[in-house]
Amino acid sequence: MRNLGNIAAGIDFWRRNLAASSLDTQHRQARKAGIASFVGTTIEWYDFYAYSTAAALVLGKLFFPTSSPVVGTLAAFASFWVGFLARPIGGIVFGHLGDKMGRKKTLIITLMLMGFCTTAMGFLPTYAEAGVIAPVLLIVLRLMQGIAMGGEWGGAVVLSSEHAPKGKEILYSAFAQQGSPAGNLLSTVAFLLVSMLPDHQFMTWGWRVPFLMSALLVVVGLFIRASVDESPAMKELQAKNKVVKLPIGEVLRHHKALVAMGVGACVIALSATYFKTTFALSWAVTSIGFDRTQFLSVITFAIVVQLIVQPFGAVLATRLDLKKAIIYMLAPEIVALPIMFWMISTGSTKLAMFGMALASIPHSLYYAAMAGMLAKAFPAQVRYTGISLAYQICGMVFAGTTPILGQFLLSATGSIVSVVALGVVHVIITMVCALMLVSRMRSDELAREQSGVAQRV
């Protein structure tokens, strides 16, 4: 009996050690997946934001020359929107691949495609050198860039979320979200440095440097992303032969309401960046009298604040009731956005810095939590496709139109108040849809629990 007891104790000892070892391995993979998602999305967003900064500063003059600077800027912002028009296509195409062949392989493809497009932009001839072919090539590359971005974000969020320990999906999804301010910061700093060049040098070759830097960043990103395992949820779907044949069809048949709520829940999280950077940069330089280097430093400061503050949003969403967290994070933006535009209008660099940093806090907190919310809302079989579709449709309809619609409203009314009103509407739409999405998530979870109890009985 004593021997049997010793054997049982030995088995229990090894079982506990194996369980602990398995848990350590899971946590290591989760951290690795989070870091890989952060690095990958940082590079992808660097590429995407580099274009938005260039559109505000230089592309209108070099690729869309007209007698009116305002018309040239509108044309550049329209080409900026083209990337958003292509993003839902990327969400569908790469969402399909990610839900069928795996998250990891798909994310390697999106990173390579984005890097190629951005680097190629750095070699493009201008309108003065090649005529109409120059803007045509620019728009084609922007379309391809949008397709790549359409597949990147959803995959990075899903990979992080599905590797996360149970109950920490929102926290680990926030790794992917950090890529947006980090990429924005890198691209802004890159343009800040080259904007210090004399005008002639900046307009001839300086603006190309941030685009060409993408090639080096992509090599680093590919090395890190290739080292990550496929997500456990995807492995399980493949092992049990539960992979959906046509994910987009499944989403449109059974999850249309989730997609619609997801679109609305993303609005200010996406558009705020383009209110602050693309539109505000153009407005501040052309209408208020800021020097381009001066206002890029304002934006840089605000992005640093976002980078520091943003992760706390995921912590709040994990520790508080999710509905309360959404209200606490978003409501202050209704006040912060008008303050930001007023402070920029003073022409004071210090006030502009303070206003933009203040307006960055609410939507940054919410942006960190939003990805995990969306990932939890969709079932694993269509998760990549579902969250990509919601996010990218929002980008196309709301975020991509922000600079051009803001410029149109400003030109039509002659007042920044109309642009502020647009921003406040975006905040309200986001808050209402996010609260609806959480209610739907909870009812779906309750239904699954009741179904599981019924099956056991």
C-alpha cells in the first residue's frame, strides 16, 4: 500500500510539473505572439501613416498640381481615401485566407505586400517628370497598400487574442493596438527630420526617405513574425476539421448585426487619428500659420502621450464593468475635441501641444480595449474575417473620409466649428454602438452557456 501511495504521489508530482510547464509554454507563446503582433502592426501602420503625412505636406504639389492649393490638397486627400476603399477588400481576401489556412501565414503575406508598396512609392516619378502616369501609379500602389492593411490588423488582433490566457484576451489584443501609435510616431518623426531640410531638397528627394525606410523595417518584422506559432484556436479548428469553407458567406448569413455594430464601435477610434494628424496638420500649416516642422513636433508630442496612455485602456476594460469602462473612456472626448481645435487656432505651439495631447487620451484608452471586444464578439471559425470586415468598412466610410470631409466642411462654411461637430458625432456613434455590441456579446455568451447545460443534461 505504501508503494502504491508513493507511486500515486510521484504521478501527481509529475502531473503538476507538466501542467506548470505547459502553462509556462503557453505564456511564452502568448508573449511572443503579442510582441510579434506589435512589431508587425507598427511596421504596417508606419507605412500607412507615412502616406497620410505626405498627403498633407507634399503629394498634392508633386502629383496633383493645380492652380489652387486647396484643390491640390483635396486631390491628395482623395488619393489617401483610396487606400481605405481597398481595405474591406483586403479584409475579405486575407480574412478568408486567415480563417482557412491560418493566421500566421496570412500575416507574413500582408507584411511583405505592404512593404513592397511603400518602398515603391519612394521611387515614383512626380507629375513634372512623368505626367499623368505619376498619379496613376501612386493611386495603384495606394490601393495595394490598402488591401494589405485590410488583412493585417484583423490577423494581428486575432493572433494575439487566441494566444492569450483565458480572461486576458483584451489585454493581449492591446499589443496589436500599440502598433498604431508606434507606427504613427515613427512616420511622424521620419517626416519631422526630413522636413528640416531646405524646401528644395525636401520637395525633390527628402520626402522619399520615410518611404524607402520601409524596406528595412519589413525585414525585421518578417524575422520576428516567422518565429511565432500558429494560434491554438486555429490549430484546433484544423484538427477537428471545423474550418469554414467560405468565411465571408458565413459572416453575411449569420453575423450581419455583429458586423454593423462593430463598424459603429470603431468610428472615433479610427477617425480621431486623422482629425488630429492628417486634417489638423494641413489646416494648421495652410490656414493658421504654423511651420510644417513646428506642427509635426506638436503631433509627435501627442503621439508619445497616446503611446504611453493607451495600454491603460485595456487594463480598465479588464478590471471594470465593460459598459462603464466604455462610457468613462469615450465621454471626455466630446469635450476634448473642441478644446483641441480651439487651442490649435490660437497659433501657440504650447497650447496646440496641450490640446492635442488632451484629446488623444480618451480615444487612445478606448482603442486599446476595442480590438479585444471585437475579437470576443465573433466565433473562432470566422473571427479573422468578421473583425476585419467591421474594422475596414469603418475605415472606408468614416476614417478615410475624415480629412477630405473635414477640408470640404471647412471650405464650405469657413469655420472650424463644422469640423468639430463632425468629430462629436463620431464619438456619439461609437459610444452607442460599443454599448450595443457588449450587450449582444453578453446575450450570446449566456445562450452558449445555456446550450452547454442543456447538452450535458
